[in-house]
Amino acid sequence: MSNPSLELQIQTLPDNPGVYQYYDKEGKILYVGKAKNLKKRVASYFNKTQEYGKTRMLVKKIATIKHIVVFNEQDALLLENNLIKTLQPKYNINLKDDKSYPWICIKKESFSRIFPTRRMVKDGSEYFGPYSNFKIISTILDLIKDLYQIRTCNYDLTQNNIESGKFKVCLEYHIGNCKGGCEGYETLENYQKNVDAIREILKGNFKESLKDFKIKMNYFASEMQFEEAQKIKNKIENLQNYQSRSTVLNPKISNIDVFSIVSDEAVAYVNFLQIAHGAIIRSYTLELKKKLEETDEELLELAVVELRERFNLLTREIVLPFPLDFGDKIKVTVPQLGDKKQILELSIRNAKYYRIDQLKQIQIVDPERHTNRIMAQMQKDLRLTVEPRHIECFDNSNIQGTNPVAACVVFKDGKPAKKDYRHFNIKTVVGPDDFASMEEVVYRRYKRMLDENQSLPQLIIIDGGKGQLSSALKSIDDLGLRGKIAIIGIAKRLEELYYPGDSAPLYLDKKSETLKVIQMLRNEAHRFGITHHRDKRSKAALNSSVEEIPGIGEKTMLTLIKQFKSVKRLKLATEKEISDVVGVSKAKKITDFYHKINTIN
């Protein structure tokens, strides 16, 4: 360490749990982190060469280290979370959510109003949500309106105001949507009883409301008030229909929170599901932009603390994809099978779908950012020194050793650059020798690029296993390009990726975007090569067939090849179609020739 001041600061750090803060020479906060042992954790930044560029940049900027000692790791985690949100350090992930999501509010007041809002006011009112959009809130509030007569006015319904006759009932009372609490037609006790029932529905507990409605329905039926009984029956059906649309799980699973994480090179998505009374009552996905190549464990730990604080979650059990420690007061479950495993998989699926939606939006709104992300991911997955902005893929085509050709397709920034595609007719190889053919075309391609001073690709992909890769490498070595261009081979059967000098293949996740780009390249090279091979084979077949027809010379033969492309098309053509190309006399000779052959066969 070249900075004596920093070295002294680290030596005097305690071995206790706590939070450390890095500042630059101007006193600006750079980073906040937590540690089980402050001295060991902070020293680890300076005792080794950091693998990632951003971390190296952070370490270079550190001028001052501050710390706060706490009792245990859990306190450190909570303090770290609060400091990140308060100080917003440059190299920490952003825990502040820019979006304003809608909630359902039960106002703390006499004759509580229930309404949607985007603002949370800390006045003792209760808030349920957040919900992803107002459409969901409208559905819930419509259900509540069908079940209970709740006021929509803004009157201050204190007991004094009601008794003094300050208010008059409105249209909502006359059409049956409100019971007229403003004029004392409904007691506060009865109104708040309905609010309590609504609160349970918002929490996902439908049991008590259904039970009360069934008691009322049976009472009205026993009193021969069948019209009222039918109204209550309709409410029961509405409530049951809404309940069935909720994702209902095992009723024995109640009051647990489920968290999962899906991440890529730059961003992590943490999904949260709140389970109550056997149903999912809340789903929320938090997007975290990485700053220092944080692990999934570090990100999920921060996200759990943040979401529990944000939504005031008090559940004692949380379900996670891997173990984390949140102290004795919170039980962490990592399910291996059963209902909780299914819920965790559902959460992971939600995180994945959210990520896909975000990526699609980025691809439309900001295609450059989408491309940059793909390139960075490919560089990481394929262990490259630079991003593969220019990729070329080679494929050989020959059928039973005839007309051997090769194709080279080019992708730039992850997209086909078709004007740069090239076909190769094999010139120096006799017979079906894929290895020698690959060696020839790779040499010809890059010899010409070097001669013409063209920019070389960052990555070459060879469609084939170790043999084709070794052949291509011979040409790369002959041209002195080893180490200047990365080269890999992809084997067809298991999508194995082979590297020069490495006998063990690399297997990418079947759903990874890197593998999808490689497969697109390979399939495009195959398509482009096969098309050229078919054209060449068809022309050769047509050429040999036409040569056998008496009275047909070379000039006529070339005209026919240009027009009909293949023997099959020429055979199927009518005498009139052929005569339009080469005249009546020659057309008759051609049709008579093929008619005679068909008769013999």
C-alpha cells in the first residue's frame, strides 16, 4: 500500500462488526459496506489486486475511511441499508425506487374512508400494496363496493358534527351505496365493523367475510326475506370469484415472505411474494443496478432488509433460494421440495419475466444499451479480453463429397452484417476433407483482410469440434494472428464450446443470451453455405444434363441454366415456356429428349 495514511487508518480499525465508509480526497462519499470484522474486511480491499476494474477504480480513489461499530452482523446490515439510502454513495447499488406505486389507504378517522393513493402520509392510516397498476386497485375497490356500503365523501364525520346536523345525505345514500353515517343513519360501530372485514380481505383473509355473509343469508332466508337473501348470496359469489382468481396455495402456508433473485452482468431483479392465508396477496420486483460486481448473496441480503422496511413486514419466516443470516428473530427457509419450493419457483419465474419485460423495453427504447449489455455478457461468458463487437463464423458444406463450399457470416454488435458475408469455393482440397477445407478458407479470408488492411474480428467461431478448430488454428498461426483474435469451436450435438489447447469443453446455460447469439451465427452460416451449395450443385447437374441433348450447344446450355436454374425445373417446363427462351426448334428437341428418358424409365 503506497498511502501511509490509509495504512494507519486500517491498522487502527477494530475487529468488531460494523459499517465502513470510504471517502475521496474531496470528502465525497464513495462506498458504504458492512463487515463481520471491520479490520479484515477493509484490509482485503488493499491486500490483493482486485479482479474487477470498477473495484480497482474505487480503491484508487479512497482517501479516508470512517466506521461505525455495532453489536452484531444484523445491526450492521440494517445500518448499511439506511446509510446507502441516506448518503447515496457512487459505488453502491441504488436502493431508492424512482417509481411511485399506487396503494389502497384505510384512513385513520371516524368512519374511515378507503381510497387509492400514490402518497403515503404517516398519520396512522393503513396502506395496502403497492400494486403494479391502478387496474388491479380498481378491481379490488369495485369488489369492496359490491360487498360493503362505504362512504366516498370527504366530510369530517366527528360525533359533534353529526349530532349538530352539519351534513346532509348525498346521492350515494339514495342509490344505496352508503348508509348515511353523516346524518346518523348508521352507527360508527357498525361502519367500522365493515372496515375491519375489508381490512382482512386486503390482507388475503376471505374466511371471516364469507362466514358473516352466510350467516346473514341464512337469517334472511329463515325470515322469508328472499330478496335480501339473494343480495347476500350475490355478494358471496362475488367474493368467491375474486378469491378463486387469486393464486391460492396450501391454506396451511400462512404469513411468510418469499424472496428470489435473477441477475446478469449489470442488473439484479429481486422478486418478493407475500403469502397470507394460503394466497399471494402481494407481489413486487425490485431492480438493482450493480456497481461493484456484487454477488447475488450480497444483493439479496440488502434487498430483503430494504423491502421488509419499505412494506413494514413483520413476518417471522422468509423463504430464500440460498441461506442468509438475519438473526434469531427471522427464520430463513431454503426449501428443497413441497409447497414452499413451488412458491419459491413461482417467485423466480416472476423475477425472470420481469427481467425479460425490462430487456424488451430497453431493446425498443434504448437499443444501444441493449447491445452494450449483450456484448458485456458475451465477453464475460466466453472469457474474452475485449467485447466481441465483430464476430465471424465459418461452416463447410458438401454432400457425398460433391461441390465442396464454405461460408463465412459476419455479425457486428450482435446483428447480421449481410453485406460482409462471403462464399468460398474450395480450390486446393480434393474430395470431402472438412479439416483441410476449413484450413483453406480461414487462411484465404484473413490473408485477404490483412493484405487489404481491413479490421479483424474480435472473435472467430468455427462450426465443428476439436478437429475443425485445430485446422483453423493452423491458418491463424501461419498468418501470425494467434493471440490477436479469439477463436472457439462449437460442436453441434451438445452445443459444446472448445478453446485452443483446452481439452475440456465449456457448456453455457441453454437459455443464456450468449449461446443464443452463437447459435444464430452457426445457423446463419449453415443456411448461407447450404444455399450456395445447392445453387452450385443444381447448376452442375443442369449443365451435365443439357450436354447430353443432341443439337444443343454451349450457348443454348448457358441460356437454359440462367433461366431454369435446375434440371427439375427444366423437365417440368412446357414446350411453350422453353421455346420462349431458346426458340421452337430447340424446345422440341429438349422436350422430346426428356419424354424419351421418362418412357424408358
